[in-house]
Amino acid sequence: MADVLDEMRPLLDDSSRLVVKVNTEGEECGIVLGTAPEAWSSVSELFVEMHEWAPCSAAELVAHLAPAGFSVIPTEMAAVLRLRREEASRSDRRSAPT
């Protein structure tokens, strides 16, 4: 995931928002926990679909991403962990529901 995020970084300017959705059928733990928190620095908002058979909890992902400035945004989508970086602008009408 660090490589993917690295490839996106040069395409972003100061007004860009990078929204990432991770839906990897139970591999979310390896992807998120295996990517250093600083690699997520270009991401404004992150959606992680959690699967009950995944080997980690949403709380573990939140703790891992906290150093990157992410905080949890409540959502009605029970299986989705939604995070936003504090300095990121709010979602607009074209992004996922708040």
C-alpha cells in the first residue's frame, strides 16, 4: 500500500483530496498495519471495510493510524471504519455519506 500511496503523491496539489477505500476481503489488517502511519500522510479520508474474519480489530487500525492524524468519523455503515485526517477538509456532496 505504501507504494500505491507513493505513486499518488506527485499527482496531488494543495487543493486535492485523496480518498482511499480498502475493501480487501479480510486482508485489511495486513494492508493497513503493514503500511507505516507516515505513508498515509497524503490521504484525506480513509474507508476500511472490516470483515469479521479479519485477524485484527477496528480499534487496532485506529491506533495504528492515529500518529498520522486520523480520527474516527461516525458512520451508519456498520462494517465500515471511516477515518479523516484532522487537517483534511470535510467531505463534500460527491463523497460518501456523513
